Amino acid sequence: MPKRIRNTMQAAVKKRLFNREEYHLMGEMGILKEKHIELINGEIVNMSPIGSKHSSHVKKITALLYRYLINKAIVSVQDPIVISKYSEPEPDLAILKPRKDFYSEIHPTASDVILIIEVAQSSLDYDREVKLSLYASAAIPEVWIVNLQDYVLEIYSQPKENAYSKKVVKKPGDEVHINPLDISFNTSDLFITEVE
């Protein structure tokens, strides 16, 4: 194909990205009827349906965090985090700096986040490839992926540009720490086993 025609085709195909204001306006007007959507890098992304294995792990981890974090931090469950003008993901869990108003006037921003936890089964590749990059670009200090395919906890820290420079994998039985809050527990506590 001649170079001039190829350049014309490339120029003609452009994505229309949405910002957070437009995204919320579409929700308020009833245009966005789908459940489980997120605004990621200007695109409205349909998330996978939440299966019972995924949701049961979110419930278990939520209960665990409430037990350890009472009066220390806010546990946010599948709520928006403002990353940029074009990104507002809804992580499975986020541990937020405490605020008396519980973020009633505005969604938490990346600077309010102590830790993000994503529970991943069918979304594992997406969480690793898209979400991690997004969180690192916002300098969120630490992200955990509760990997339900391999039953391990992946801990990502030390964000630099669009990636985390440190990755640690913990198996059930290993101890895990939330350092800024000075709490520790066993990685096994994050997973539901058939024996329970």
C-alpha cells in the first residue's frame, strides 16, 4: 500500500477517549447501563462477570482487613479511585488513609491509597498487564494480586513510571505485612480452601 494512503488511513482512525466528567455524566443520564464497568485510560471497559469464587474471596479478605484495620484505615470495596482525568478504576479492595468524612465529597485519589488488592481469576492477565501499569503510573505504593489460578499472593511495590520494580510471591503459609500500618498475618488467611 502506498505510504500516503496508509498515513491517511491512520489519521482517519482515532479513538474518542472519555474523561471522568463525561463518564459520570453518562452514568447520571442513564447512558451507561452495564454493570461492572471502569474508566481506564479514557476507555469504558466492561469487566468480566464476578463469579462466586471471586466474590467469596473479596468477602473473606474484607472481613480480615476490617478485623486488623479498625481505627487505622478505611477499607474500600469495589469503589472508584481517581487515578487521572481519564482513569477511574474500581479495584476489588483498597486500603485508604483515614478521613473523618469517609471521602463523602470526592472519590479517593491515588495519594489517598495505602494498598490496592485485586482478586484475580479470569482477570489475571488484565490485572497484571493493564491495571498494574495504571497503578504504578499513579505512584500507588503497593498492589497485591490475590492469584486464584495459582493460589499465591503477588506483591508489587516500588513504582517507577508505568511499572513496579519489585515483585514478591507469597504462598499460603507465608507471612505478609502491610508495613505502613504495622500489621502482619498469614497469607493463608486470604484464601478459601475446601476444608473451611
